[in-house]
Amino acid sequence: MNILIFGDIVGRAGRDIFFRELPRIKEKHNSDFVLVDVDNVAHGFGITERMANDFFSAGVDVITGGNHLFDQKEALSFLSKEKRFLRPDNMAPSLPGSGVCETTLYDGRKIITIHLVGCSNMPVIGDNPFLWIDNILKKYILGANVNAIVVDFHAETTSEKCALGQYLDGRVSAIVGTHTHVPTADYRILEHGTAYQTDVGMCGDYNSVLGMKKEGCIERFTKGYRTCKMTPSEGVGTLYYLSVTTNDKTGLAESIEFEKIEW
């Protein structure tokens, strides 16, 4: 199975380059499944229902959110009706929606997407992701009743991401970190066959601070406060994505590629 994973898409700069490049990327990799983190799509904060449908129309199979998911009020109602739109599964069960999605491909192969939020230094509160995913994986057994399992771990600290990657090695096809917007150079296949990257980075304007205009961020660090609202940088977008090929029988990764596309 050929799987494409895109990190946080930030504002218009990220959206524009993503929609421009996605058809070519899908063709290049003969992709079977596309996963995109949309936590910063709507002017840097969450995503609207209209924008989410634009991603689905473009050929995205599942979208995930994160700590900014609920910045747009309509997210709650959209989560209730759209199973392909995931919120972190280990957040309060009273929230609408789910963080687990079952996707059956045209030829019958099944892929499971799991979305979790970290516990270390995150602005939203989630239960222990290690214990939480243990319960999920009692139902989904890689290479038995599913062909692939992909995890989007929206977390702040590299140590928590690395630890969960090692914890899940051999039990999921791929685990990718999102949220910190800075691509890491540690993409690889772990010892027991799981594709891993601490953070796949963002799709957006890198002449910025994590996709946001520089001035407000610098003011916060130099003065201790900021006088302007945080807004996405509007310059040229750059796109990063991860491509993972898995074995349909075992569900484990056979190859991993990380690519960068500039406008």
C-alpha cells in the first residue's frame, strides 16, 4: 500500500501549494491513501466545513486536527457527521466525533487511521496516549484483520513522540508526529518495521515563525507580550510530505521517503 502523509497545513500559503501539487504527488507515488493534518488551515486556527470538503474533493482520504481543532465553532457539528474528520481520540469522550477511522480501499484492503494528542506541554488535555492506543490495538491487529495502521501523533515534545514510536514499533505501519511545524531528519523504518518521523513539518510559508507572521512572535519574545493578533505569513509556500510503502500481508513498512517541494 502506498501512503502519503502531510503535516500541518498553515493558512493560504499552505493550502495553495498543497492543492497545486497534490495531483502530481499522487500520480508520482501511485498513492492508495492520503492523510493530511489540517489543524492550522483556516487562517492559522482550525478548519471550516467548506475547507474540509475542499480537501476531500481534492482526493484526501482522512483529515486530522489537533489543539486548534475547536477554534472554529462549526468543527463540533462537522465532527458529528463526518467520520473522515478526526479529532484526537484520547480527548474527552463527551466530545463529538472520533480519532479512529476505518477506510476500505476499492480493492478491499483496509487501513486504520488513529489520531492522538500528546500529554507533555500541550494546551489541550488528553488521556495517556500509550495506554489509550493499547486499547485501540486490541481490536485492530496489523497483518490480521487490517492491512495498514497509520498514527498521527499531535504532540509537543520530541521525547514523547520518540517514545510512542518505539512503543508501537511492529504494531502499526507508520507513526508520524505533527504540531511542532519543523520537519525532522529522523525519518526511518524502526527495528520491527514501523515507519517513523518525529515531525513531518508544515506546509506553509517558512519565512515566518512556524507559519505565522514574524513580527508578533518576535515581539512576544522580546517584550513578553504582543500587541498584534497572530496571523499566518502570506509569502511563498513550501510543502513537505512523507511517502510510505507497506507490505499488504504484514502491514509493515517496506520503504519511506521524505520530500520537499518549493513554490
